[in-house]
Amino acid sequence: MNDAINRFSILALGLLFGIVVWIGSAAYDCYVLQIGTFLECLIAAPEPRLEIRVTAVLTGLLVGIGGQFFTNRMLASQRMKALFEHSNDGQILLEPDSGRILEVNRRIVDFLGYERSEILTMTLADFHPHDITTATEFLNRVLCDGTGMEDGVSCRRKDGTLMPAEVSAKAFQDGGRRYVVVSLRNISKRVLAQQEREMALREAQIANRAKSDFLAIMSHELRTPLNAVLGFSEMIAREQLGPIAVAAYRDYGGYIHHAGKHLLGIINDILDLARLERGKDPLAPEWTDLCATCETIVQMFTPAADEAGVILTYECEESGPGYWIDERKVKQIITNLISNSIKFTPDGGRITVIQRTISESEHVIEVLDTGKGMSQEQIENSFKPFAAPCGASPLRRGTSGAGIGLGLPLSRQLTEMLGGALEIESEIGRGTKVSVRLPIEKREVAPQRAHLTN
């Protein structure tokens, strides 16, 4: 810039004394293009060319126009310097051919802990001593493509610690020389937050495994004495060792046996949940007659439905041992769903179990009831283990985990384990429809199995 001002000064003196002056250099060239009342001076510079007209006697026009031109250049330079200096990202201007750092902003000084004068004696590779090859390859890509970005780069600070950074760069030319502006964004907080999330996830997984192990161990420990309670209470209720003088004792034995079976159902559900979470409940598919399976479960629940004053019906489109699926898990799913429906359906209500094929590879089992229904919030909450639907109190106690909120979570996990999906449609006061969609392999005639008997 100073060189250009000097050249203008010389040109002005030449014009003042009527002398045609030509001044040239590789960077700035000034030419007198016309002699007369007005002289036209053309500046050829690395920037776009600017045209300035002056009079031969210098009436001040040269000073006015030339001054405005240099003022604009000066202001533009100050704005660029301010943007460079006060950027929230670290900025480095370097010469890629020599690797020399020409300028840095204050953020780089803050990030890396070096003095500015120290950084200006370094190269970009000094910040990546552990991975110079990667830094060099990145710089070459920028020179080739014009821009580049790299995430997860580690920059060495003066104290030897590493700062994780996101690096972007842009290459440009000025006066035939190549330059690269490198921007460094400190992502230490982001990396730390990610590490904390990963650590929290690992701790949660460890805690979940510990919980599953604890539940499995405790459930096994509880089953042993419970079996004795069930056995002896059944003997008392049936008076197998002889008549009981007080009839009430016989009834009490029946109550104990019923409560024990209820507790055993809870323990079995906890064990199933623990096995699923630990991945110790593998699939055991077999050729199954789904209609017969569902019908058996419905018949099993018919006495409980009658006692509750609920009509329980079953509809099946087709029958036959033509479905390759884990029958035991299907039984668990349907058992839990019917049990829930009985608990939440009032006297005089209706529960319908429907089984149908919706495509060659997909089957659906639906359990519909005219019960209390659930809101969307209650539906979401119902899938959380040990959390009964918020605000949804059962009308009566059923079986298999009643009251501890395991039925739907277990059914959903079992359905997903089978490769299917469990969906709930419900509205408060309008009842609930639970659909279990299962992918199946179907054959018209199933192969005979050796253990089947007539």
C-alpha cells in the first residue's frame, strides 16, 4: 500500500510540471493513458483495477479521489483484521509452500498457551507432532480442493496436553502466491460431554446387569420355600391328611394356596424379564397350531372371566400346525394380555381375542376389550417395567404379575424378540385394542414330529 502511495506522489509531481511519468513494478503498475486537459491514470494491482482521473495542474481532484480510494482500502483492511482477530475460532494464516505461519489471532494464543511470537516461528506440523502425516495430507487436500474440514483433530498445547479441535481451512492466492487460512474450533466441552454420556451409559448397563442378576438370584431363592408353601397349603385345603375339625382352617389353606400361586406368577415374570435382559432366553421355534394355542389360553381364562362377570370370546380365521414360531413365548404374550384385560374390564364387559393372517409372512393376534381404556401418557408408561399405567388402577386382581406392571413390558420384549411389534390403541372410557404382529413362516402341511402321538 505504501508503495502505491509513493507511486501516486511521483505521478502527481510529474503531472504538476507537465512531464509524462511511467512507473511500473511486478505488484503495482501506474500508466499515464492520456495527455490533455485530463490525464487518466490506471493502477494495475493484484486487486481489481481502479481508474483515477486528475488534472494537469492538480486542482485537488487527485487528492480527493485518490484519498477516498486509499481510505476505503484502509477501512476494508481494518474490518478484515478485526474479523480475523476477534473470531471465536482460532485463526491461522500460513504459507503452505514453506509451512511458515504468517499470522494468528488471539484465540489461538488462548487455546494453545503459546505466545504469539512463539507461534510465528512454528509450522502447522508442530501442533500435530503425533500425527504429522495426517496434517500434511489434510493441507494437500485443501490446496487441491480449495477447502477442507476435519473433525476430532488433537492439537498439542504448550503444556503438553492435547486439545480436541474441529479444523476447517480455505486456500487462496494473492499476487501469485498461495496462502491457507486455518480455523480451529475448540470442541473440548463437546468431547467431554460425549465421554460423560458414554460413561453414564456403561454405568447404566452395568447397573442393569446387576439388577437382572439380583432379580434372577432372589427369584430362584424365593421359589424354593414358596413351592413348600404351595404344596402344604394345597394338602390342607384338600384335607389329604384327614378331616379338619374347623372348616375355616380348610378355607384358610385355600386362600394361602391361591395367594402363593399369585406370588409364583410374579416370581416367574421377574425371572422371565431377567432372562430376557441377560439374553439367556433363546428362541425355540417349532411347528405350531396358533389357533389351538390361543384357544387353549382363552379356555384357561374362561373361569376367571366368568367370575369377573366378563364375556371372553375367541375368533380364528384358520387352523392347522402350519406356523414356525416359538409357541411358549406366544403363550406368554397372550396370557399377559388377556390377564390385563380381565383386570381392567368392568362387570358386563367383553373381551375378544382375534387371530388372523394379514399377509403371507405376517400374522396378527388382537385382544380387544371394553374396559377403562388408557390415555397416550398411560400407554407410554405401561411399557416401563414395574410401573403400572399412571392413574390406571385395576378393577380386580388377576394373575401373572398383577399389580407390579410386568405384563405389557414382558409382552412387548417377547414380541420384539420374535421379530414382531406390539401396538396399543386405546381411549379412556372406550376400551383398548392390543395388536401383536408376528412375522411367520407358514406351510400348508407341517412335517411330522417323532414325539407327536394321536
